[in-house]
Amino acid sequence: MASSAPPLAPSAGLDRAALFGVLAAGLGSALLLLWAIDAFVVSAVFLAVIWSAAALVLLFARARRAAPAEAEGADWSLTNAAIEDAAQPVAVTDRAGRLVCANRLYGEWFSHWPAPPALPLSDDGADRLAAAGRTAWRDGEGVATDLSGGRGRFSARVARAGHADDHLVWRFAPALAVDLLAEARAMIAGEGGNRLAAAGVMAALVDGGGRLLAANRALLARALGTAEAAPAGRPFVDLLATGTDEYIRLAAESETADPLRLVQIPLDQGDPGHATIILLLDEDGAVATRPGARSTATANVHALLAMLPLGLALAERDGRILFMNEAFERAAAIPAGQSVLYPGDLVVKEDKAAVSDAVRRFSAGHRVSGDLSVRLRWRPEEPVALTIAGARGLGEAAVLLSLKDNSEESKLKKQVLQATKMQAVGQLAGGVAHDFNNILTAIIGHCDLMMMRHAPGDSDYDDIQQIRQNSNRAASLTRQLLAFSRQQTLRPQMLQLPDVVSEVSNLLRRLLGETVTLTVKHGRDLGAVRADPGQLEQVIVNLAVNARDAMPGGGTLTIQTYAVPAAQVRDLDSEILPVADYTALSVSDTGSGIAPEILAKIFEPFFTTKEVGKGTGLGLSTVYGIVKQSEGFIFAESTVGEGTSFVIYLPVHRAPALAEPAAPPPREKPAELWGTGTILIVEDEDMVRAVAERALTRQGYTVHTASNGEEALEMLADMAAAGGPPVDLLISDVVMPTMDGPTMVRQARARYPHLPILFMSGYAEEQLRRSIDLDHVAFIAKPFSVQQLAAAARDALRAKASSPEP
């Protein structure tokens, strides 16, 4: 990857032409001057001055062009040879972002030699790498940590370089995965503990319950009598004792022994608790109390802290930092050569006061450690946890500080908050749709009753028809809300996704228009899925309409189906997608894309980026609800300026094989809705109850009504006591105050075991059947028309007549 300078011949030709022009102009001017004043010497001097000035200008111009020509002619082969043997991947990009040089190791890490920051990284790694590049252009150097891709987890350091600072040098270093607990155990029980013992320092590793995990030979010999003793599992406090002078000593030693100083270094290892390294130091009172004293033991503690991979620092009482190890400097992202005097210098301006106050409090005697969520001065994007604890027995040191990156914890909290919010919004949407369905049931029912009294052509018929049509449109909105809250009534069946796509393709071509090209691709060996074909068609239409709106100037919409076996799902290592066989449906466009900050909100109801009046914000929320209610999963990926892709995973459904295919039931001719019998309607909404009563009375039934479950049970008891005609059918709402429908039906069935039941509700039938757990019940969804209610009542009575009673 070498570049070459452009030839200079055209520029040289222009220079010669300009020179000849100046010479000719100077000669002409000299001749005119000679003719005017008739002085040969003056004319000759004038001509010499003009020609000398022209020569100087020409030489200056050539010098100016020579510098960039020299820069453009950089020998990249020399640079490539210099970085080829580097132990880490190295790449060089120019101002336009093109890869001009890279070593062989970079090609092994990232196949096809992509130009950074456009590397195949997981999560938001590419965005953070791009941010580091922008920081390098601005400040000269940028850093991106905790990247994942290529050869695992790594960090990147970007530096601005070049003759005109017009190139970036990208260096990548693999991240070291360290088990702090295992490292600390091995160090204390091994050579590191022996070196501490040689320096007169006793060391122990204690778990969250206060029991020993490891100890060095010096502590074992003095506390247990032999360096070969097994320390694991012993309570650490049993090794210590407090004398009458309130100093801490080893329990195995007398009160005349030197007191001990205990230094605690916490290791955040989570379960089973927070492990702690404890150092026990022998120092007499004179050394401990002498101002400015620095003992040999303190120097050894600093050496120990320098070896630990956990970011640790020590500060004195006035807050001045005495020591910090390399792990602390890396965690704080301190630039090379930058000096930090106080802990407040590590954080942004807004967090300085809180850090300084915490250091003062803990240096004054607080023995319990505390965590502060702060933003670092040199890495302010994500908050980190700064742990502060009081330190004793380290001379000038009064406070121990440790840094922990809690960006993953913050990310999980945001995901839980988003999931909780979506669940609350779903419950609200379902409740609103249920109440609205009651209103629509009354409106549609009264329209049906009025249309029975008006024939087509009457002056009021068209107005009534218009009201009914608008009510049905409103009902479709409530169905979208129920779909989002996963409470919509579905009619699932076994189907193949290519068949669903084929059914809706002609409609899509009309919706997309002439500027959008529709491409359909189907994979092989697709498993059958169990879903509602009508709702799946709505999913495809909603996604296609959104894609069309994202491509106002035209583009390509691609719908693809393909199989995703369980082995491939396992390779995806997804925390959301369970390992199983899936059939996937992908809908991709080449539109404007979705910004990252908006992508997380697209499935929320009423969220839309369209203009007012051009979208309800329910399209994608409906898609989400239908997919989740079908036990599927949906994911969205988008790149601004390139397009968006939605992928739906539906589990493969394998139905048990039947010995003989069931014969389809014979199709009945439309029958009259008239009937006879006694019906009890239980509904808490007065308007719905009135419509249902009038509708069934007009069909020939004897109708009784009750406003709640208690009143219905009393009516049944009164009928039985009076010896009146029994109730042939009980029609009840599901959700009612005081006593809900299922509870009332259970008590009624206790007296009338074979009483047919017809439930009516605005919620999903599947959800209700799981919660009701009653046999031989029918269901009708709100809003319903007068004809639908009469047909449901007729079918429920026929089912009772056809089933023999024991």
C-alpha cells in the first residue's frame, strides 16, 4: 500500500510560460520608457529589475510546491516494513478514512482488510472506535476500550501523525482476562506471599464471610505455629486478639508482643461475597506516630499494590494522592505524562465536590467503605464506580481508593427499566382497549338496530352506515392496541411463511408504487409455523409501508424467508433467543435508516417520527405484539443512510401425525338467527347490556339481565325457588367489579352443571381460556354486531342440544 507523487511536468510548463510572458512584458516596457525619455541607462536598469523580480517569484513558487510534493511522495513501503514485525495489529489511515498501510497481524485479526473504524465489532464497538478516531483528530490521541470482535476482546489506541498531521495510526492490544480472586490466592500462597514474608509482612485472603482462603508462610508460622498449616476455612478473627491496651495482636502471642496494623484491600468478586486481602504489619508506636515517617513496611505495601491487577490508589489525610498502581491509571484513563495530585482531578467538574467530601469523611475515621458513581475526566461517556475506604497503619496514607467499570451494570439497568416501562404501557393499552371496546359495542349495536328499521335509500340509512363504518375503523385501532399488549384474539393454524408472503405480494406491489422494487426470496427446507395468517399478513404490510415511507425517492424492499436451525441459534449466543429451530422472515429496505437513539423506542405505542396526521405510532407496536403473541421474536438493525432490516423468528411447529386426515366439516347454508329459550345476560356496562337485550329479544328469546355477578346468582336462585323456566343460556362479561364472570359461572355451574356459557370480552380468547379454566364455554369478542351476537347465542344453544347429558 504505497502512494506516489504526481509528475511535475505540467507545473514546470506553466512556470516557463509565465516566465516568458513576464520577460516579454518587461522588454516592451523598457522600450517604451527608452522612447519616452531617450535614456538608455535608465531603461536598461528598469529591465534588469523586472527580470530579477520575475526570477525570484518563480523560484519561490517552485519551493512552495516542492514541500507538498515531497509529503505526497511518502514511501509507505518503508512504513509497512517498520510495523510488519510489531507484536500488535497496526493500521494507518489518511484524512479521507482510507487504509494506506497495515501490518500482516492486522489482516489476520480483521479479514478483508477493512479500514478502521469500520471493523466487524459487536454491540456499539464501531461507534466507540469512531469516537476515539474523532478524538484523535481533535486532541492528537484517542482510546477505545472493551471492544469485542476479530480475535476476542481488545482495546485500541489512535494517534494523529504525519508531516501535516493528516494520518491516523491505529494500534490494537488484546484485553487480558484476569480472575482477581484466583490471582490473589495464588500470589499470597505462592512466591508473592514468600516475598512479603521475607519483608516482614503477614498476608491473608479472607472471603465475604470472614473465613480464610489463603495465607502466607509468615502468618501461618506466627498464628498457627507452623508454616505448613492448612488455613482454608478458618475464621480470621480467631487468629486475632485485643489486649487491655486496645491494640490488636495475634491470639497466639502475648500482650507484650508488638501490636499489629491491619490494611484491608477489597476485591470485588461478587458471589459468595467480597473477598479482601488483609496485610498485618509489625510497627512500634514511635514509628507510627512520628510525622512524615515512612516505614519499610509501607514501601512493601506499595510494592504489593503495584502487583495487583485491581485499580488501587492511596491518599493522605488532606486528599493528596500518595500512590496509584498501573491498573488504577488504566481504569482512570490517565494520559501518559499527566500528573494527578488529588482524587478530584480524576473526575469531571460536576463530581469533584462529592469525591473531595467523601475523601475527607473517610480519612476522618469512617471504617466502612462506600461507592460513588462518577464520570471520569478523560472518559466521561460512561459512569464508573469509585470505592473509597479508610486506611489504617500505612503512615501518611489515610484513604484507599479503587476503580471499577460499571458500564455493563448501567446497561442492564437501562434494559430492565425499558422492559418495565413496556410492560406498564402494554397493561395500560389493554385496559384502554377493553373499555373502548364496550363503547364501540354499544355504538355498533345501536347502528344495527336502527338499520333494521331503515331500508337502503332512506334519508337516514347512509348516515347510519357511515357511523357504523367509522366505528369499525375505531375497532381496528383497539385491535392494534390489543396486539401490542398481546391480548388480541388470534386464530393460529399451521402454515408456511412463503404461502403467506405469496398471498400478500400483489397487495404490496400496489402499496409500494412504481419507485420501489419488491424482491422476494425463499429458502429451502423451511419448517411450518403456527400463527394467524391474517395477522402475519398485517405484520408484513406494516413493515412494508414503513419501508416505503423511508424510501421517498425509491429503492428496494427485500422480503426473505430462510431456516435457522438450532445449531445456528446456539452460535449466535443470544441472551434473548432460546435455542430451537426457527423459520425466519426478513424485511429489509434501502431507505434512510433509523438513528441509534431512536432504534430502542420504535416498538413503543404512539411513538412515531412521521409528520402529524401521517401516522398513529401503532404500526410497529402492533407488529411487536403479534410476533410476541405468536411466541416469536423480532429484531431490528439499521444504519443511517443505508437502510433498515427487521428479522422475525417464529419457532418451527411440529404437529403430531394423524392416522387419517380429518374430514372437513360440511359447510352449512346460512340459517335464520331466530330462536327460543331463556337467556340471562350479565354485563356491568348499561349501554352494552341494553343493546344485547334488545338484539336477542328481537330474535325471539326471553331475556333477563343483571348488572353484576351477585345479582345474577340471586336471579338464578329466585327462578329455581319460584319453579319458573330454567335458564337455557348464560351470557356474561369477563371483567366486572366485585365478582368477575368466571367466579360467578363457577358458582352457577355448582347448581346447574350443564348450563351453557357464552363469555363476551374485549381481551384475547387464548388468554381468557388459560385464566378461566372452565369446560364447555363459548366466547365472542367485543365489539360485536347484533347479528354476531345472535349467531353466537344460536351456536351455544345448538351445542347444548347436541351434547347428551349424563
